[in-house]
Amino acid sequence: MEKGLEKKAKEVIIRAYETFPHNKTFVAWTGRKDSTVLLHLIRSIFDNKVPFPVMFNDSTMEFEDIYQFIKKISKEWQLDLRIIRHDQKQLSEFYHTKELKRKKELSRLMKIHSIKRFVKENDVAAFLVAIRWDEHPARSKEEYFSPREDHMRIHPILHFTEKDIWDYIRHYNVPYVKLYDQGYRSLGEKPFTRPVKDGQGERAGLEYDKEQLMDKLRNMGYW
């Protein structure tokens, strides 16, 4: 594991810690590999503790493995976990509509609306988010500190590659969802995620429409 990668990530985390109020700085945790590595990096700085509250945006459509992992790790790592769930009216429409295109649209909108509602209700100053430059062209020009209208987005592992993430996980024995051992390389909501075939990209198993619209979605508030 290249120590320079860790050093840069930790510098960003420490700067965030020194700049923003801790109770209003949230770690965005999905239960996936990248955000779990981010939590592990934070714990490695602060004596195996996470000095920020942690937000899990529950779509209600996650893999059961994700829910079990969130429950297990949040307890073992003693996380101050805040769970936000999607708007009930939109969820009702999602489950009642039979049109796949509308289901996909609602899935995207609900996640964005939940983030915005969480920011407002919790007076969020900053989010620590585990996106990477190499995972999507829409994220390739992001910066470590990226201002939004009402809060700051902080991206400590931007410079990690997918390989770096797995090298880190193996080097430090970081726990992860075992779906990754079953052909999944990136995990979205269960209805819109599939294993990838040999030779396909990391995000090939995710919803195609969402990937095509990533720039637009990020401008609307998505990670």
C-alpha cells in the first residue's frame, strides 16, 4: 500500500477537522467499499474513533447485505449513525408505478431530495464523501474541497483508484460487503445493480441511464 496515498487523504481529513464544526460535519457512508475505507482512514487518525456523525441515506432498496453490514460495523466502530429515509409519498409512487423509466427517475430524485433535506434539517456545514477521480468522468475534475451553495463537500480519497481501494482493504484487513466477491464491482440499489462481466468497467453493473446523466445529477446535489 503506497503511503503517499494515505498521507494525502489524512491531510484532507485533518484539515476538515480543523476547519469545520465537528457536530455539523458528516461522513456520507453507504456501506460500500469506498466510504468504508474513508471511515477506516478517519479512525486511523483519531485513535480508532470517528469524531464526526455519520449519515446513511437509506433508499429502502439496498441489498440486505448492505443493511446487515451497516448494522454490524456501526456497532463495532461505535459510530454516531444518522439514518435518513426517502420521502414516503415518492416511495409510494415508486412501488406503485410499473414503468421502469419512472422507477429509475424516482430512485435518483429521492436520493437527491433526501440529501438536501438532511442538509437543511441538520444545518450541515460539510460532508466527507468517498468519491474518486477515476470512477466517472463527471467526477474527474472534482477538488478535495468543493463548495456547494449551503455546505462544503470534502473528498479525501479523490486520488485513490479502484485498485488502491482494494490494496488498502487487503493491507489493513478492512471489512467489506461480500457481494464484491460475487462479481459486483460497484453497488447501487438492488433493483438497478448487477454483477459485471470480465473486461467491463467498474460501474458497468449500475443503472445505465443514471451513469449517462451523472453530470446533471451532480449539479442537482448528487455525490
